[in-house]
Amino acid sequence: MASRIVDSADVSEEAVIGDGTSVWHLAQVREGVTMGKNCIVGRGAYIGTGVQMGDNCKVQNYALVYEPAELADGVFIGPAVVLTNDHNPRAINPDGSLKSGEDWEPVGVTIKEGAAIGARAVCVAPVTIGAWATVAAGAVVVKDVPDFALVAGVPARQIGWVSKSGVKLEEAAPGIFTCPKSGVRYELVNGKLKEEKSK
């Protein structure tokens, strides 16, 4: 299935767009971007130079994904999310001259498989969002987020765990959690949550 890019989108000829991917109105995809299969880039979204995206990602309207962000398969980026790329932002150098591309070193946000970033959240690079984690709407993430963690607030703090279904887990016993939607059980071992293997 071919990709679909609407006429009003600005997609560089140097970007690689996977089969079945859709890029909608007024979105911009810069040179060097690699986007996997079956992705959706919403209206007015920006995908920066060299950003890497896996398969089945969704970047919602007006999200800003600045380079060198890396998104694994199945990542959800909510409306108006910002992934930053400058740890010490300045418009000018100490001598008053305008900063150029050579005057700073971009740093990226890394988002692992299946993670979701809620609307208007900001991820301040360099941070890593763990697999299947959820960042609540409006949160400001300034440190790494563990796999399956649910974080919220400014600055973001962990308030629970979520399943692969995106539902907050319920503690069934000390260190044992259950997804109320799927029934899948998870175990907390040495501070890390893992899906229990079926017997």
C-alpha cells in the first residue's frame, strides 16, 4: 500500500516514508527523516531533520518532534506535544552574535515501543521514555521514565503503572499487578515491571 501525502504537506524528497503512511495537511517532514510503515502524521505536525520513526506511529496535530528524536514502533504522540532538542537554549552567543547550527549540539528524546505521550506534554531532552509508558497530558518530563510507568505533573512524577492496553494497573498482591481490561498480570522485580509469562 503506497504512502499518502496530501498536497499541502511539505515533505522533503530526502525523507524516507514507509508504505501505508499518511502525512496530512500543513505537516512538515524534513530531510533525512526515516518513517516506518502505517504511520500517521497529523495536521500541522513538524518532524525534524533526521528524526527516526518506527512502524505504526501516530503523531497528532501540531506536535513538534525535533531532531534527533528516535521513536520506536507503535509510539503515540498526542496533539501539541513538544520533544525538545537543546539542553541550553539561547538565540545568541555571549558576544551577542546570532547562534547558528554550528554553535550548539542537538540532543534528542528517545521513546521506546508502544509508549504514549499525552496532549501538550513536553519532553525535555535528553530523556528516554520507556516501552509502553504513558506520559499524562500537560506533563513536563525532565528525567527518564521506566517501562510501563505512568507519569504526570510538572515536573512529571510517577503515579502508577500502566499495561500494554494503556490502562492503569491494579495491585493484586505485593509486587503483582493486573490489567483490569485484559487480565494480563505484571510483576515488579527490582524496581522494574515485567509482563508475567503465561504458564
